[in-house]
Amino acid sequence: MGLTPPSISMFFISTLAGGAGIAARLGYVPILAPLAFWLVALAFVLLWLASVFRNL
């Protein structure tokens, strides 16, 4: 299985999701605090999918 680099848009979306999760966990975005873990998990899954599948 060959890995490919993620597209710029997928990298940007996953970086935003991960950053939002970290900011929520640290208390900067209290409304997202209950979803902090899931936002970071979503970021990792998006990066994994973009690396495994082409054209994502």
C-alpha cells in the first residue's frame, strides 16, 4: 500500500479541526469543549484517509 501526501485543502481542514479541538480543550473555545477529543480524532482520521487514498 503506497501512501500519498494529502491535498492542501484536506491538510487545511484537518489542521483547523485539530486546532479547534486543542483550543477547546485549553478553554479558548468553551462551546466546543465537549467535542474537543472528537475534533482532534477527526483531524487524525482525515489525515489518515487523505494519505491512504489518492485524490483526497
